[in-house]
Amino acid sequence: MPDSPISARGGVRIARGASPWLLPTVATAALSLARARKSGRWAAVAVPTTALAAGMLWFFRDPEREITDGRVISPADGVVQSIMPWKDGRTRVAIFMSPLNVHVNRAPLAGTVTSVEHVPGGFVPAFNKESENNERVVWHFDTELGDIEMVQIAGAVARRIVPYIPQGTKVEQGERIGLIRFGSRVDIYLPEGIDVAVEVGQTTTAGVTRIDRS
């Protein structure tokens, strides 16, 4: 299981699964700052390590959200990269997440997790078409709309996807379900007959942006 969420100073929530990256970075920054008081050489080290620690804290932030009403809400913060009709009648909405986005993903609907499958693959940039073959975690949810598929795709830097919950778990809409470290992509497949409310280039917010149209 991933580590528990961390509360930083000021009440900022840090994402579960951040510790392997965050704790060593923060510890190094704290050590260099402490030694910088006595050594100019350490002062030169303290500047980049502190900047890196601050960047890590920003990347792994996990803000609270007021969950939007709607049948299907965005599972990810990012930009809609593509909207593609699928052969089986579904529509795939692909959301690209840059390193500046919040990388905690949320359940697009309430339901039961029927499958969480890790699929090995490559690590090309998530905005590249070849990312279809990247490392991924494929989720299936049993919902009031039937089976909903969501895919977390690793990018060139994101070499680890951290699911928070196992198969068989009942989730509420907008509940946190996992983390992708660094730039990446999340795809959601809307069932046949569900109209898409977003458009390519639109910014989405996990738990807030509605994906379907009434």
C-alpha cells in the first residue's frame, strides 16, 4: 500500500506515494541549509537543493476539491489532448498532465472497482502517439452507466503509477484513487450514447470539470 498522505506546514496536503521522492529531497535540502550557516561551499549546495525540494512539494500537492455534480467528472487535472470515437461505440477522452498539474487522479463516477491491471510498456512522452504502448494501469468501474474504463499512462519521466485502492473497493465520485509521478496522461472511455461536454485544448480539473453533457 502507498504511504499515508503528509500534511506540510500551513495545512497543505501532500499526495500519498510521494515519500520515496519527497523525503530524501527535503532531507538533503534541510541538511544543506543547516551546514550553509558555517560553510560557503554548503551555501552553494543549499540553493539548488532547496529549490528542488520546493518544486517537489509543489508537484506532490493534493488540494481538497468541491466535487461537481454530474454523471461523469474529470479524473485528472490537465488539458484535453484528444477526443476519439472508438470502434465499440465508446468515446475516448485523453487528458494530458504536465509536471505543473496536480497528479492525484480521482474516480470519474461512483461505483465498484472491478479491475486494476498493471500493463508493462515504454516511457515515451505522454503527448506522443507512441505513448499508446507506454506503461499503464487500466481501471474498470461498475457504475450506474455500466462498465467505465479509465487508463493511467506513464510518460517519459513518470516511471511509476501508484494505485491507492484495490479491486473490489466501492468508491464515491471524485474520490482519490491513485497518483502518477510527473508528466503523464489519463484516458477515460465514455459509454455509447454519452455526449462529450469538453473539447480539445480545454483545461480540466479532477473532480470539478464535467466530462459528459446532459
